[in-house]
Amino acid sequence: MSLDPPGSGSTVRRIMLGASLRRLREAKRLTRDQAGFHIRASESKISRMELGRVGFKTRDVEDLLTLYGVSDDAERRALLEMVREANTPGWWHKYSAVLPSWFSTYVGLEEAASLIRTYEVQFVPGLLQTADYARAVFQLGNPDDAPEEIERRVHLRMQRQERLTQKDGPRLWAVIDEATLKRTIGGREVMYRQLQHLLEVAALPNITLQVMPFRFGMHAAEGGAFSILRFPESDLSDVVYVEQLWGALYLDKREDVDPYLTAMEQLCVESTTPGGTVELVGGLLRKM
């Protein structure tokens, strides 16, 4: 495995530890209910642990390793060391006051991902927003927040974007509904600069940008926005993220992920090519 990207080591370790625990459990043909009963926890907690969505208690992991028949001292030490590393807070922890717990999980997964595929219908994807556009979005969604809280949210979003320009940054493949580009957020000047920014980032080698045009009418993702995250470790499953008004779904089972992969592939086939995207966005700019 290559070195972890700065700030994402705890997330990678948490995901890897969860995947290791799942493999060990399945090798023993134990259910999540049985594993949860052994550590006085619920099936849902075992599920969250195996997905890497919660912190790990050393005692819980020790008990699970015993249940799973892991008796080799070196293997146990390696996995327990991962517990310590997995519980180290990521850089985004300092934003916890303005970062919902359910979205904090996503930021950690995003930091660890090597490929991020996203479909958006309402707003420009967060990783591609300008600061002014992001500020307008946050003011719309959080009208009671103090100005300094809005600025912290904007700063967090801008900091998340920094990985895209790093040498070991992820590949981002975004499909945006045409309505998003025609919906003025923050006023004409803010929207104009946002469209200009999309043209700039579309030229980056690790970013693919497509637009789902109106002319296709109904399409494969009428259910709404979603993201699919893939990780550099081949034994880690893809994770689908579906955001809701006050929470989010995280899906990692193959039978849950596959329909989203199919929908994303269909979206990419039906959407503009990267070159066509540049033409479409450029045309919108000329009309403003």
C-alpha cells in the first residue's frame, strides 16, 4: 500500500480495519447479529464498524478477534495498532461545530478515495464550487447561522478542494444536470464566475465534467443526486453516498451499489462529452 494522503490516514485505517473485521467474521460464517451480541452491541454497530463509519474501542476489537479465532500475536498486534491509528481525528475535526456528524463521515471517505463519481441536480458539486457560490448555498440552507459560521463552512469546502490539485489527489468525474447551470445562485456575477471556474477545472487532467442536457428528458438517475467513492485498496468496496435533508445513506453492499454504478454509466453515455460540456458552458457565459 502507498503512503496515505496527508490528513486521510485515520480514515484509510478505519476503512481497512473495518474491512478486515468483516472478512474475519465472514470466514467464520458468523452474522453481524452474532458478532454484536458477543461485544454487547447491536447489528447496526457492527455494520458501521465494518464500513469504517465509527470509532473503534480496543476492547471491542480484542473481543471480536478472539471470537473470530485470531490467535497469532503478530496479527493481533497489527490490527490493534490500526485501532489507535483509526481513532486519530482527521484535519476536518476542527470544523465539527459546523459539520454534521453524518457528513463528517463523507469527508473522511472523500479524503481516502482515489476516484469520486458524482451526479448533481440542484447545485454545482461542492468540490467544484467557487467560494462565493458556496457562500450563497450555505446562506440559503442555513439562514440562521452567524456570518462567521458561514465562513467556516466555506473555508472547509475550499480546503476539501485542495486535494484535487495535489500530486496524489483523486480523480473526479462529475455529471451535472443542465438545470444546475441555468439556476442562478448568488446573483448574476457569482454565477458568471462559477461557470468560468467550471471551464477552468474542466481542463485539469484528473477532472472529467459532463452535463445531462434537457433534451434527454427522463434518464437513469431521476431519483436524485448521489456519489460513488472508490478507494485505492482493491479489497475495499465502493461506497455510495446519498444525501438527504437531515442525514445521509452510505451503501457498500454489492447489491446496493450495483444499481448506482449502472445509473452512473448510463448518465455518462447520455450526457455531453467533455468537449461538448465546454461548448455548452461557454455558450451560457456568452448569453449572460
